[in-house]
Amino acid sequence: MTHTQGRVVLDSADISRALTRLAHEIIERTQGAQNVTLMGIPTRGVALANRLAQRISEIQGSPVEVGAIDVTMYRDDLRMQPARALLPTVLPDAGIEGRLVILVDDVLYSGRTIRAALDALSEHGRPQAVQLAVLVDRGHRELPIRADYVGKNLPTAKTESVQVQLSEHDEIDQIVIRQAS
């Protein structure tokens, strides 16, 4: 599938299958996801965390704690980026203290967003452990960060960009690779 705006590499059905597989992997590796809190990184990571929580609940029959962690003020490139609005950090009622926190994001690239998320998380408590789930790992790491759960490894050139579109924000579920301008 190719169109002028880029190449669609995953469609809605592919994303759905990847999220279901991620949910099963999380349940298996955490022995039932009983002490798990999913923390989405805005914006699309929050939508993905909510979808994962729903799938895990459907499979396990019990709810999963979900929250959101804004990393804006913890980014090391804050001075180099245009100003942007802070998004809310939302902690679940149970908090994160002593829990297995799984950070959820759409694309893992340099690792800098995840480093910022780890710094932001430490302001809100001390989890038992922190893991990372991403829908797409595109490579090109600048920091020693690795995802524990990956929906799709998608090797890309540095001259390309990966855009995750989710119905909660974009009215469609798909992942598109574009030539960066």
C-alpha cells in the first residue's frame, strides 16, 4: 500500500493483532499482571496503554491499573524544541509505589523520551520495577534503552519518519513510514 503521504506498513488489523500479542506477553511474563500498572506516554502511548489494559482485562478477567506520565519537563532537548503545552500526569488510585510499572509508548527511536519518562516516574514514587512496551521499535538508539515488549520491529533509515495514527487521535489506525523533510 503506497500513497503520496507515505507507505502504510501496518493497518488496523495488524495493530490490533500486535496489541493482543503484547497483552498476552505481558500476562505471561508478569505471571498474570496482578501487580502491573501501565503508564502511557502522551499522546499516543496513553491510548495504547488503555487498549492494552482493556485486552489484558478481557483475557485475565480483572482490571489493570492505567495512568499517564508527561515527560515534557524532563526532556534533554527541551530548549531545542518549540514550546508545547504540558499534558496531565495521571496516577492510578493505587499509585506506582512497589508496583511493576510498564511504560507504554508508540515508537521507540533514540531512547531519549524513555529516559525522560524514567526521570518523571521517579518524581511520583518508587516502583518495584519498570519495563517498557512499544508498538514500534525503529532502531537508531542514542541511549542504552531496550524495550521489553515490542509490537513490531521496523528497521528504518534515519531519513525516514514513522507515524503511528490511532483512531483516538487520527480517526484511523495505521502506521506510516514517510521520507523526512
